[in-house]
Amino acid sequence: MLHTPDSYEIASQEDRCAPRTKITLPGKLRASGSRAFQTVVHDLSISGFSAAAVNRMYEGQVCWLTLPGLESRMAKVVWWDSSIVGCAFTDLLSPIVHDDLMARYGHQPMFRTD
């Protein structure tokens, strides 16, 4: 297999530590040094999220996501493509908080087995 500079980045996106679940979740996103803006989170896991971001965001950029009823959570941008940003939380989201958000905003019922 030929390794290119992008091969690690592609592999890291495929090897996530937690599955992401589709969701339509309102929130606010603020990039470091910028004002917060309204966003919609498209998928969420305990380790990260993807959300709408009209302004260009850059890999490694620090940002904060505020979700309904929660304090802002720090994250780092992993990718940005066509006004969608993918970010990894600096501290994992509690599974209890994740499940509560899924129950309130998710499209399908969520049942934990662990």
C-alpha cells in the first residue's frame, strides 16, 4: 500500500473511538478568536461531532460547542468540507449526557447495553 501524506488523516477518520449517531441538534459554535454563531449538529458521539459551519474552519483550530442545557465544550477541528466541520472534543462527553441528547433530539430511540 502506498502511503501518502493524507493516508493517516483518512485512516484516522475511519477509526473513531465511538460511533457517531445522526441527529438534528441546535447549538452554538465559536471558533477561537471569533464570535459564536448558531449551528445545527448533524452527528454526535462521546468523542466528537459534525456541524454546520458557513465560515471556513481549519484543522487544529480550537472551538467551543454549546448544546441545549449544557456548558460550552472545547473541541478541535479535525476537518472542514463544504460548510460542514468535524471536531473532536478535548474531553469525552458523558455517555449519560449523550444518551439524554439522543432521547430528546435523535431520530430513533437509543438503548445502551453497557
